[in-house]
Amino acid sequence: MRDERRAILKVGSGPEIAEMRITPIAVTDPPLRNAVGLHAPYALRTIVELVTQDGVSGLSEIPGNADTNEALESAREVVVGSDPFQLSAMRLALADRFSSRPEDKRGEQPWDQRRLVHVFSAVEVACLDIIGKLVGRPVVDLLGGMVRERVPFAAYLFYKLEGAGGELGLGTDPHAGGWAAARQAEALDPESIVIQAKAMCEEFGFVPLKLKAGVLEPQVEVGTMFALREAFGPEVPLRIDPNGVWSVETSIECGRRMKDILEYYEDPTRGQAAMAKVRRALGIPMATNMCTTSFEDIPNSIRLGSEDIILSDHHFWGGLRACVELGRVCQTFGRKLSMHSNSHVGISLMAMVHMAAAIPNIAYALDTHYPWQSEEVIAGGRVRFEDGAIRVPREPGLGIELDRGMLQKLHENFLRCGFAKRDDVTEMKKVDPDWEFKLIRW
Amino acid sequence: MRDERRAILKVGSGPEIAEMRITPIAVTDPPLRNAVGLHAPYALRTIVELVTQDGVSGLSEIPGNADTNEALESAREVVVGSDPFQLSAMRLALADRFSSRPEDKRGEQPWDQRRLVHVFSAVEVACLDIIGKLVGRPVVDLLGGMVRERVPFAAYLFYKLEGAGGELGLGTDPHAGGWAAARQAEALDPESIVIQAKAMCEEFGFVPLKLKAGVLEPQVEVGTMFALREAFGPEVPLRIDPNGVWSVETSIECGRRMKDILEYYEDPTRGQAAMAKVRRALGIPMATNMCTTSFEDIPNSIRLGSEDIILSDHHFWGGLRACVELGRVCQTFGRKLSMHSNSHVGISLMAMVHMAAAIPNIAYALDTHYPWQSEEVIAGGRVRFEDGAIRVPREPGLGIELDRGMLQKLHENFLRCGFAKRDDVTEMKKVDPDWEFKLIRW
């Protein structure tokens, strides 16, 4: 069987993948707070570029960490020499390598360090970019075509410390004015979050507002949601995401207070069973990117009824085609979909756009951290939102090219910054040595 | 939203579909018995050919009946002028037309008369054939690439009356000799089924044996399975399919007797609840193409545990991509997949091959009626099996072209034969006027 698989990787009549370039980068990131601590001055991402014998290249971007980068290096043996169309055979070959490690688990953080899904996501998105270029079609058309022409995003609001992160300050942000100031400003109370929300929405045109919670006392966070409601009115959908650090009781109590103002309630508490209890008690739509984060989690999710909306993420679910398949699973069981985000640049953003354009039951504006970053590795610089949405590109592949100068510069950031993985706890301890992460804080 | 959808159908930078040719055909079919009666002398299929502005054509084949053909005619308005890559948008547009009819139900037969799945399957497979030709790739590569290079099939054994069907007799069958005689011969007892099985396996190289049951007294059918076991030994996997006409009690009793000789037990009884009872009682793998036949059936299938193996069918599940997605659903819930068949010619056969080559958890040799037909509409004539399997083509698209002379001839058969839909009950009454279909016969 493995011999047959090896043969299949090479069956293509088209060009083989001749080169796999793996470039870790560090992107300036503001000191955003969350339930696990504090964003470091740099967000780590890894840019993967696959190049065929004929010089056609494909791009992808995944969360950066030393372990994933090492896995990517060892995936080279599978990927180089393969036909870019043989995605399933590559996945099986990579699964043989990466999925049996006992340490390859999801972990307790809202992010994800599993190797196989990240590595395959990196390979698949870059292959789809190549395929799109080879056939002259946008990636969305390789996923069944478009069901929407523009993909709306939500304003992602954060409690934060003062500063815009990194050593670069504001100078690199092309968006000056209201948003530049709000991005820089401290925001640790309801009023400053309202200012942040107004500035962000004015700059980007977002409509729904999402608050990253689990940071301050629950009553302050609930108060923040009511302040947003007061400032924006009932037409603006509101979401709150305490990242699982509220107990079932706190989640129910806070949920009862916010019942009438929430579009959905995201991961107030930890684990499918606890989420199901909260959901039964409240009867409002609940979303997750923490308790149901892989196909293996789906059977218990269905059995328990742990959420209404799965916040997909191609980096965490194993690629764009896997997320299309997740869309079918969700449709089958009456769940809806939206999308989760981490700090990222334009390659991930455009992959998200192609994917959301292809999945019929994406029912909510997507999350994105994009406004919080100011640098970019794609040619032409920062992607612009129009009325809070991104128009689906009709150019071949993802529709983007690398800015090699910026890639080099952000790679130098990576080499200089000294971070090897995301560690929001350690970063928080730098400003508050007594701070400890708690699975359930309130 | 509908305006946006209409715009999306035309977004392609490539050629639009300029023509949709719908050709009903009638293919000689032997007098095969089943739980619903008797195969008519002709099996009806409909061949769909889509042609782009640039003259690139794509083929598909679906079960033929007057109602489906009428639906296909009215699908023309959606399909002609569309970009062949916009499969999801076409599906949504067709769903607007066909899925809200109250009479659009699965019915009680082992075949399926739902319009949307058939119409979309016809459109999707032909579009994938076009896309494959446009990009120079086999259809399997549009489904994520190959996970196997050859697709094995099972010998599909039938109790039957004497004759090879139609008015054409044996002369059109290129496979003379043992199989030609067995195909012609009456088979209404265990001994003649063993002769049929040996001839079919010798001719085509099939290994697993499947008996279409629900025809004779259960003890005769169980006896047939033991006769096959006796003749072929324990290395040859055996399956029996009573098409749902056994009661739960009969299914359990017969299942207990055959427990140790079955690879799987297919649809002994009717409906998910009854299947689940039998499955719990026996603890052997059970398969279905009758109780779980659409994504809407999956939640209850999971809740009840009605089967282990879903016999997919791209004609019944809405296309090849839907079946890939079904593969993910099955993988997620620990179910396996194989494939159901009706009487068909080479276009359906090759679509099945591309699809089975792409789906990792296809775990069993596929069903096919193909050996029972003798005519063909594809250039080069009948597809050859090698050791019971078909090698996955590496030519662009489905890898086949129409034989227009044969298409015309089989269309004339259709016009002449006078059948407008499949009706095995009526056919049975022609040889036994007292015969009645019963949902549960034994």
C-alpha cells in the first residue's frame, strides 16, 4: 500500500513540485490581552512556497512555531517530487509521519499546535494556489466555485495594553488617523473598547462586533457588551468569546444577562460537556473554536449538542477541502459555520476568502485579526476591506504574489525577535509576574 | 441573493456551456429478478452531453425516466450559459427548482427517483469531465487525486429467468463462451447461481460475490449463500442483499445462520430502526443503499446505528463531490463506504471508478451491473476488467468519448421499446399476473 501511495504521488502528467521554501516570519503584533495572557510584540507565522519544475509557485501561511517548522522541513521528502494534484495521497503520506505522535494534541490554548493539520494545510493551500495558476482559475473554483462574491468580516475587539507592538511603532501602518490611534491606545474598560470599535468599524466598514473576553472580571466584560449595544444599537450583531475560562455557572449567569443582545455566544466555558450544559440552559446560538476543533470531535459534539456554530479554520482542520467537507458535516447536522482567526498576514486572509466564498453554509461574518497587524508579505501591501468585506479575487490561484523584500524583512524580524513559539503566558508574566493561567478563572 | 447567484453562474473567464444534449437510451437488460419484481428487457438510462462554446464536451449518465428527463430539460435554463466550474452555484439554482416538490421523495424501491440529486449528478459529472479536459487532468485529480490506482468490483449475482433481454440476444456480447451462456441461462436455485458465479468470475476476475436476494424463500437464498461458500471457500467474501423485504425476525434468524460467512449483510430489512435492531442483534457489518440514502438520513443513522457501510452512489447522493463529502462524514462517524449500482453503461462506470479512486475510506469492492449489459455508448466498446478491477484512467476528464453511432442506436431502442420509467412490478406481472410487491414479504 505504501509503495502504491509513493507511486501515486508522482503520477501527474503535469509538473512536479521541485522546491519547498519554508520561511518563518515575525509580524509586529500589539499587546492584545486574552484569557491565556498577552500577545507578544511579534506574532509568528511561517510562509511556505512550493515551486514546480516549470517555475509555477504556490503560497501558504500557517501559525509559526519551531515544532511545526521542523515538521514542515521533514515533510519536504513527501512534497518535493510530488504531483501538486495528488493532495489526498500527500495527506496520507504525511499522516503516516505526523499523526501518531502522542504529543500531537490540541492542548488547552485557543490556538492549536497539532502538526498534521498545520503541515497539510500549508501543503494543500500552496498546491491549490499552484493548481489555480496552472489551470487559470481562482482557488475558489477548485472548491466547487463561488456561492458569494464578497466575504464579510467582523470587527475583532481586544482589551489591550498601550502600544502597537514590535519595534516598528505606527510608522508602518498605512491607515493613519482614528484607527491608528485606537490601535495604539490602552483599552481595559468598556468605554475604550467602544472607542476602539468605532475606530475599527469606521476604518474597515465591519458590521458585527466580536469581543475577545476572558480577560477582565465577567461583570466588566458583560458591561462592555452592553456599552457596545448602547453605542451601536440593535442592528449591529454582537459576539463575546471568553475562551473557555468561565465556569458553567458563570457562563449561564452572564449568558442570561446577554441573551437578548448576542448574535452568538462563543466558548464561554471549556469542553463539549460544559458547553452543552450552558447551551441547554440558555437556548441561544453558541459557537466554538475550542471544544469542537477536529473531525474526531464531531461525534461527541453531535451526541452532546455542544454548539450551533463551528468556527472553522483551514489551518486547524487540515486545509481548504477539509473545511468544505466540514461544511457538509455541519449542513448534515443542522450546524452553521463561520471562521476563527489568529494574528496573520494576507496569504491566510486570502485563503480564508476563497474558502468562505465556496462554502454555502458560512452564515456569519468571519473573524480576522488582520487589522491588528500592519505589515504584509504580499505584493501591493495590505489587503483593503470594502464595507467590511473582501471581494473574492478572480485571478488564478489565491490571486496574490510574494513581496520578497518584505518576506526577507519579516524573516529578519523572526531571526532577531528570539521567539520560537507562541507563549502568551510568559509574555503576560513580563508585565505581571504574579499572573497565572487558569483553565477556569471565574 | 438569487441575482448574485445568477451573476456567479457566468463569472468564468473560461468558456461557457453552450449546449446541453439530453439523450434517453434503452439498453438490453436480462430478465433479472429482485424483491420488486423483474428487470424489463431494456434498462433506461439518460446520457447528458454538455458542450462549451469552444466545443469541449463533457459526458454523464443517469438512471432514465420520463420525469427525470423532463427535469433535465428544464435544468437547461440554469446550465446553458453557466461557467462549468460554478458547480455549487448551479446546485443552488437547481435546488431552487427541484427540491421543494412534495412528490420528490425517495420511494420504497431500491432505486431512487428524486429529481435534484439525479439532475445535479448529471450536470456535475459532465462539468467535471469538461473541467478535466480543459485542464488536462483526469476527473479523479479534481477530487483531490488518487488514493488507489485500480478499483475492484464484486460479482453481482442474480436469480433470473431465461434470456439475455431485449431483442438483440447474445450476438452483441463480445464476451462469448461460459459467461455468455450463464448470462442467458435461467438461475432460480443455488446450483445455477454457483454456475453463474463461476462463469462471471472467470470472465471478469471478480473476487467478492454479491447475491441479489429477496426473491425466493429466505431458506433457499440462505442455502444459495452456503452453496457459494462451499464452491468458493472462505477466501471469497460473500454479501447478500434482500432489498429490505425480510422482517426483523427473518433478518435476524437468517443473519444468525450466515453470520460466519458474510463480508457484510446488505439491507435485509426496511428502514433505519429495523436495520438498527438487526445490527444490534447480530453484531456483524451491515450495509445499506436503502435506509440511509441522503445526507438528510445521516443524523438518524448515527443516532440509531442503522448500518456500518454506506453504499454510496453519485446518481443518488448528488454527484461525485457530494460522495467525497459523504466519505468524510463516514470517516468522521466510523462508517465505511462502498458503492451501489443499477444497470448502466460505461459513462456511469467510469464516473464510479474516478470517484472510488479518490475516496480513502472506500473499503470494499464496488457493486456493478455492468457485466449484465452488452451494449455500450462509449468509443472503443465495452470497458474491460483486469482481475476484477478497472485501472483508473490518466486521460483528461472521465477518459472516454461517445460512440455516436451506438448512442443513436440505443436512443432508437428507447423510442421503440415503449418504456418511460423503470417498473419492475409491472414487468413481473407479465410473467406472473398474481405477483404483488410487498414491503415486507417474509
